[in-house]
Amino acid sequence: MTNELIAILMFASMLLLVATGQRVFAAIGFVASAAVLLLYGTGGVEIPFTAAFKLFNWYPMLTLPLFIYMGYVLSESGIAEDLYRMMHVWFGKMAGGLAIGTILLCVIISAINGLSVAGMAIGATIALPEMLRRGYDKVLITGVVQGGSSLGILVPPSVVMVLYGMIARQPVSQLWLAGVFPGLIMAVMFGLYVWLRAKANPALAPKLTEEELAMPLGEKLKLLRAGIIPFAIFFLMTGLFVMGYISLVESSAVGATAATLAAALKGRLSFRMIHTTARKTMSVSALFLWLILAALAFGAVFDGLGAVRAIENLFITNWDLSPWQVIIMMQISFIIMGMFLDDTAMLVIVAPLYIPLVRILEFDLIWFGVLYTMTCQIAYITPPFGYNLFLMRALAPKEITLPDIYRSIWPFVIMIGLVIALVMAFPQIALWLPQTVRGY
């Protein structure tokens, strides 16, 4: 058998095992282990073993559990609920104000957590019942929560970008900076969409009455304190890191410590809260670790077979595709896979093929990481198996049905697609900030 045929069989076997419902890390790791034993005998175990130990020697891996812990502390301690009450009062008079405030809430919570899950959970359990009670259209606000929470993986400190940086060997700080402007553009588009819909049809998003918002200015100003803690943690953590005063690992430690102190200052630090937070943190962190280990092992065997060179020859020599056509094909494949897989599974499956090919085509890997992350946003909310769709169904009030959830996301998918097209057409949208701040 030729090396190309072996590579195709490996990739097809991995996809087949994933399609049967096996855990993604188990499917990838099994194919990598079987292939290396069949190809090289027992001595071949050194190949994935060496690749795996590269991960254990990479200190930024320590950031994952700390970032995840920080987000769960803020969620479990009720700080997120205080933040939503502030949004409720200060955005209530605006057309679609509660929905726009919910987008901001989801972005803040998801960004602090580094994952979209936290923003989705807070939005679905706190914001959705409140907006339904106020007469907001259920399809509109369901899309708002899903779209807003998906932004959390694009703005720093994004865990998805940390994973991409590990596998692509790119500086995480530059990836974070590259995601800022695309994330802000997307958030503005989401808010503008809600505002225009509310202006065109006020029945979709009724304004709160003066009686509902009757509160002395002093009380309103006190509510602003609810926003101080999350913003202070966010800027302390990312600001010191971006300015070069602390490292990435130290940044995550600062965030985790600050979140714990904030919970203590609020009088909400308890053994039960710490126990719940620790269990959730360990569960998510272990999942990421196994996925990355499997991806590195698979990639080591795959690269050894020359699979990347074979794909390069297929796309460029045999099909005569231009570099931009290859990038577009990659994006289309992300969107298709995103209908069935989550962001981490997509990354570990395509990384051995796509990242070396992007490097060969001389595209910027920081820029490509932003494109990948934005496509992950679509993966989270695209039927039939988008992760956030089923999470929303589990968390949302009973009057919101699965068809409502499916109908709600398409405007946001289109807006994310527009921003992806903008970043592809104008790479400096993503690259200007890292080039300016860190001299990248």
C-alpha cells in the first residue's frame, strides 16, 4: 500500500468511528495507536509518545483549567445574576434593550469563562424567562442568547484559541488580539440587528414601562457596581498580559484568584460552591487534555506518512486550485463538519491536514486561527447537531421548542458568515491589532 492510501484509510477510519458515536478522543487515539503498531511494530509507540510529551512540556496548557475555573466561580457565585439585573435597568428603555443587554451579558460571561457554555447557561436560565415575561418574541430572544454566547470563543481569553495555539504552535497572545476587532464587529452587528427588528416591529421587543423602571438615580448607580467586578477581572487579567507585565499562565492564575476573592467579598464563597466548581472544571479540563493528546498522536503518524504533501499535490498540482480556493474549500468543510461536530473535535480532526497546508501556502496562521474560531461559532449553532442547540433545549423554558430554536439562529449564522467574508477579504481586520501592540 502507498503512503497516500494508508493516510486515506486512517482518516476514513477515524471519521467512521466518530460517526458511530464513539468519544472523539477515543476514536482518534485508537486509529493513531493501531496505525503506528501496524506500520512500525512495537517500536513505533515512540512516535505518538514523543508527540504527547511535547504537550506536557508546554506550560500554557496550565491556563485551561484556570480559565475554566474562573468562569464557573463567577457563574456559581451569582455574580452573573447581579450583572444581568444591572443590564435590565440600564438598557430597559431602549428598543430591544433587554435583548441587546443580554448579548452584552453573554459576551462578558463567555469571554471571562473562555467558552460559550457559561454565557449560554446564564442567558437561558436568567435572561430568557425575564424577556418572555416582558412579552419579547421567543424566536428573536432564543437567537440572541445563542448568538451572544457564541461570541465568547472569539474575544479573549478564548479557550478555543488557546487550543488552536497549542496545536498550531502560535502565540496565544497574538491570537487573542487578532480576535478582538472581528468580535467587536460581530457584537455590533448583532445589537444593530436586534435594534432594527425592534424598531420595525415593536411587538417583538416591548420597552419596559416607567413604572417597571421606577428607581432613584442613586439606586441605579449602585447597580453599576455589579458590572465592576467582571470588568475589573477581565481587564486585570488580559490587560496585564497584553502589556507584557505577566505571562499567559500568570494571567490565568490572576483571573482565577480574582474570581475567588470576588466571590468571597460577596459573601458567596462556600464549600458547596467550590466543590461544584472544581468538579465541573476537572470534567471539562480532562476532556480537552485527552482530545489534544489524541490529536498530537494522530498528527505525528499522519505527518510521518507524508499525508500533508499528498493533500498539497492533490489540491494544487492535480486540481490546479489557487491558494485562495484552497482556503475557501477549508472553510466550507468547517461549516459542513460543524453541523455534526463541536469546535474541539473539528480542530483535532483537521489540524494534521490543514495547519501544515496553510503554512505551505504561506497564509498567516494567526489569521487562519481567527477564521477557524469564527467558523466554530457557526458550528455551535448550526443544525442538526450544533452543541448550543441542544444545550438551549435543555436549559430554556418549556414554551421554547426545538423548531423555535432552529428558526432563531439563521440570522446570526448569516451575520457570522458576513464577518468571516470580511476578514478573508481584509485580513488586517484581524492582524492590525497584534501587529501594532506586540509587533507581530
